[in-house]
Amino acid sequence: MPKETAVYTHGHHESVLRSHQWRTAANSAAYLIGELRPGQTVLDVGCGPGTITADLAALVAPGRVTGVDASGEVLEQAASAASERGLENVEFTTADVHSLDFPDDSFDVVHAHQVLQHVGDPVQALREMRRVCRPGGVVAARDSDYAAMAWYPEVPGMREWLELYHRVARGNGGEPDAGRRLLSWARQAGFTDITPTAASWCFATPENRAWWSGLWADRTTASVYAKLAVEGGHAEEGQLTTIADAWRTWGEDPDGWFMVPHGEVLCRV
């Protein structure tokens, strides 16, 4: 059985969930929405707190949606979120994307958002996603690309953040510049009918800047990412404090602008 070799860089600290709970099908899976139909069965891989999963369930009802994640703890939050919305066509369970515990041809749609950048073998993960997708179905993946992120103004410390993030993520076995690699990984996984696209998030209003800078400042000093950075020898605690301060400085600048680009692939089975 394939074994995951990567460590999830972010963990599930409140500062991480603050970001994940903001995600919806509209702002994070728009490229997939046109493929969804009532009655379909959907597998949402790496579903986290389940906000996108719940949206998918609403879009395909009365079809069934299964959300899976490596963390059982975060799945409790996902189940609560679905329950609060009155959704009865969604369920959650733990799983390893490298070796999914589902029969072949189980789902019409298999979706993964911000997952492949964190796994030990993204090509094997896509092969498994393809295996459990029915002929005629679609496998969809979307990942950010850290090296392509852009911001203004160039606050001292922000460039150090990006360099540190690359070191920590790759030290954990992941690939932070996954967005640009999705097409290549999909081809290696055996897909031949692939539609590659790109989309972005932009944080530039006072409210969005405060939210985005605050969660990254907190993540830099208080999350699993911070622990991995120090224990992995990538940074000292003082450096993390300096980077967190840089995030807050950027967030307070009325000219502040930040773009997060994503690669996307729709792969027909």
C-alpha cells in the first residue's frame, strides 16, 4: 500500500481554519461548478472543515457527497457545518489520498482543493482519484503556486516569509509551487483529456488585508507550521516574530495588495 511521506505543513490551528472556513465552491471551485448536476456522487478529497464540501452537496442534491481528510478532528467540524446547513446528503470519513478505501468507479466527480501540494506523491494521488472516478466522470484539482504569489508594497520581511515557506514545505515532502505542475502531474497519472486553467484570489480591501495578514501573522508564530519551521532548523523563533510583524505591517498599508494564483485541471475519465 502506498504510504504518505509528506507532513501537512499548516496543521489545523485556528489561524489555518480561519482561512479554510472562508472557502466556498464559488471562490475556490468555480472551474468545477459547470460540471455538476443533481444526482451525481462526489468525493471531496482533503475536505478540511467542509465548507466547499457542503456547497458541492447542495449543488448535486439529491446526489451524495463524501468528504475525506487525513484528520479526524477537522472532520468533526465539517460534519457540524453540514448539519447546520441541514444537508443530509453528505458524509465524512478519514482517508489517505495515496490509497483511497473505495472501489473502482465509485464517484461521478472527484475533487481536491489545495491538497496535491501537501502530499508525498501527487501523481499517485491523482491515479487513485482517477481509479475511483467512473468512466465519463471528472477529476478536478486546484492548487496555489507560492512562487507566483505577488504583493505590494515590498515590506521588509515578506520575501523572507516566502523563502522560509518554501524551505519548510519542501522539507516536509510537499511542493508549494504545485499550481504550475498540475497539468504535468495529471499527464503522468495517465489522463489524456485535460482542461488546464488558472484563477486567483486577491486581498486588497482594508477588511481583506486585515484578515489575510492577521491569519498569516498568527500562523507564522502559533501554528504547526511555526513548530515545523523551528524544529526543522529552517528558522529561529525571533525570525518568525519578525516575519509576523512584516505581515501586520503590510496589512496596515492602505496600498496593500496580495494575489494568490492557482493552477486548475479538469481531467475527464
